[in-house]
Amino acid sequence: MSGENLELGIVGLGAIGGNLAKQAVEKDVRVVGLDTAEKPDLEELGVEVYDAGEYGALAEALGPPRAVYLSLPAGPLVDDELDDILGHLEEGDVLMDGGNSFWRDSIRREERAWEEGVYYLDTGTSGGPPRASEGACFMVGGREAGFEIAEPVLDLLSVEGGLLHVGPPGSGHFVKLVHNGIEFGMLQSIAEGVELLEAGQFDVDTADVFHNWSNGAVIESWLVELMEKGLRKEDQSADAPDFEDIPNYIEDTGEVNWLVQEAFKGETPIPVISQSVIELFKSRGQQRHAPRAIALMRHGFGTHPFGEDETIRKERFEGRVGNEPRHELRDDEDVDPVGPLAEDGPDGGDD
């Protein structure tokens, strides 16, 4: 697979953006990146790196229509960078927000970009740093014409079957948020299994159990595989602690909280996802093995920190810029903001 004549701009060359850049240059995609730090390892591979904020240089280096991927933490920073970069892009260029932005923020930002004739794609990105370097999963919201411009490079950087144009602006980040909610439920379920195994009467080797479950079991999955690798300290960073030394405190950026709040607004029952958030809150107390198990798997797929992290804590509180209720976003006055009542029944008429 080759990306001959393809170009990509990447703003933010951290764990996700940097690995996407590596994968892209390995597939003959020309990459121009911006970052606050020097990136000699990426430059050695062929990535052209400029200082953060040098959007003029970025735009000049790329030919139209430009495709630029924003790999930035959710929150006000995205708005600040959007205002700066739009002054240097041209009509028909494409911006992709690859972070975990709140989808209503993405709808608002798309409208802002479209005022300048720039396509804005909310590009939900899954797989963490490992998959970013090998083949990521993208779920994209935005105008069809903008997606068609970005599709060749996204297709090259995605795993087979891992690229989907979901629908209109906001839909990509909404689907990614639902994905993250499912992820939370799966993490909690696996962690409770660890809790049961460790507290049970049998002296089993938990890593061996997860290896067994990774080979033909119904629950076979990447997360089960990561649990085994984590217990064996395989593919871990040099400073990763032993399982029993992992802090009980699980840090997170708070996106799944938004999903639970939306479910409450729409009276949509999601007991497993809701409870998984509550269990995460409990990790900030005194539970023992389950929080360590989640922290271990999260570190495996996303290099998330062990214990508290001030930067992520800040994003948890600042990540969502807008929080308009659903009915304020609907143009059709006849559409109920929560969900239509049955025409018949105690509130609808004939019964």
C-alpha cells in the first residue's frame, strides 16, 4: 500500500499524532507537522517539523486541497487553534479533529470553519498509540465532499474495515463517544473478573487464565490480551510498576460522563456504562484489584498514566466547551427533544 503524492499536515505530534506521522511516512505519505517540542526522531524518518503555531509555514508546505489532522486535547485549545489556522487555509481545504471533542462542540466548530469554506471533519480515532502506528480505526462526521478529499490518506492510515464516514457534522465524535462508553463497560467487566480470580479460593495464575481466554474463548479480545500482557509486564514502559504496586486511582478525561448525562436527558437506559463510570469514581477510594486492572489495560492501549495526572484532570473539567440542551439544537419545532410519545396511550390519547 503506497501513499505516493499524498500529503498530510498534523498539528500535535504526541502519542497519537506522532505515531500517525510515523505510519504515514512509512507508507510514502509526505507529512508536515507542528509541535511545541522538538521531534528529532520523527525528522529522522522524514517528517517535516515546524514549531507550534507556524500555520503559515504549514499551509505553504502543503498543496491544496490541504488535509490537516488536529491531534489536540479536547477543550478551548481546539477553538484557539481553529481560529489561528483558518486564517492560513483556503476554500476547499480539510481540517480533521482527531481528539475526543464533545460532538456539539464539533458541530459548532464545523459551522465556524464552513464560514471560510473549509471542511471540518470530526474524526473519532480509536486504537491508541499502538494502532496509530500500525492502522487506526476512524469514524468520521462531516460533509461528504470534505470526507472524499481526506479519504485517501485516512484509508491508508486505517486498518482494513476501520474507516467509516458516519454522517453529518458531529456524528463522528458522537459515535466515538458511544465507543468509549462501551469500552468502559468492557474494562469494568474484565476488571471484576480479575477481582474474582484474585479473591477466589483457588490459587490460579491469572495471566495464564487470560492467555487461555485469548485463544478461542467467547470473550477473546484485544483488552483480554492486554490484560495478560500487562500482568506479565510485556510491551510495557520501563517505569511500569508491578500489578500489586499500581495505584488504585484511575485517571480519566471525563468524556463518558458526557454520554451518561446525555442518556439521562433522553431517558435512554445504559446501566452498564453508567455503572462503569461510578466504579471508576470508586477507584478514588479504597477498592483493590479491579482499579489496578483497568489502569493496566488503559496503559496498554493508550499509554494512559498510572495514578493521578494533572494535565488529564484539567481536560476532564475543561474538555467540553459547550453544553446546550438537545432541544436548542433542533430546527424542527415538531420534534420532541427527548423522544416522541406514542400517539395512543395514557399521554397520547385513546386508552
